[in-house]
Amino acid sequence: MSTELPTPASEGAKSGLTGRKAADKSARTRAREFALQAIYQHLVGRNAASDIDAFTRDLAGFHKCDSVHFDALLHGCLAQAGALDALIAPALDRPLSELSPIERGVLWIGAYEFQHCMDVPWRVVLNECIELAKSFGGTDGHKYVNGVLHQLAAQLRPAEVAAAPSRTGARKNAAP
């Protein structure tokens, strides 16, 4: 594998900004991180899914992730890449080709989980994807991911989103 994998900002210069220590991360959070790194390999290096999978499983810390969720995300996103792009594109304010590979990978993961991981609440998917974008992406990429995934959540999980209390409304009605 010749393409360098991105690493979370928490391992670099911004170590105090991400909030969660590595020991605090759930197995599913780790699975999403490894899946994003693997999807990045595909988007940037055009490596085959089987090669990416084997390479990723050999990375330090992989044994701490939910490997079943990793498999679903990696292989599901790569197998459905065209459908995920078609789903995401109408929610964008720019062409898909102008997204960074990190933003695109995070959006794939979010869209895939909204469609196929019904055991994961939509707000959890949204928050996890925002954290991925903060850790791996550019300075304000998480804000863009948030806006796009909010639109997709309303489209893909309308009943669940409608049933969720509005955070704005909750603040207005909160006791002083």
C-alpha cells in the first residue's frame, strides 16, 4: 500500500481538541475510524477492497474495533459507492469531485449507516460522523458533513428524525 493513511488529529498537533481519549472509544467508533481509513485508501490509492481489508486488519489497535461493523462499512460502502454518491450529490452545494476524500468517505459512512444500520440511532450516526470529520478532516469539514447528513437523515429516516425533540426547541423550553 503506497498511499499514506490519514491519522486522527488527536494523534498529532491538536491532541487536546478532540475530547475523547483512545481508551474511551467504543468498538464501533474504532470500526468507523478504521473503515474511514480504508475507504480513504480506496478513494486515493484505488486499491482493491481485499488488499485494503488485509492491510487495515494488520494495523495497530484493529483488534479493539467491532470487526463486523468494520466489514459492513468498508465492503458496503465500496459495493454501493455509486448509489451512495447518487444519494449524497443532491444534498451538496458543489460537485462530488470537489469533496475531499475524507469528507466523501465520512458521508458514505453516514449515508450507509442511515440506510443499513437501523440499530444505530440517527443522532449517533450524525455525531460519530462529525467526530470523524473533526479528527481526520480539514478545519471546518465537520460543519459541512453535519449539514449534508442532517438532510440525508431527514430523507432516509424521516419518522425517527420527526420523533426526535428539536434541540433548539429544547433550549427554548428549558428551565432557567
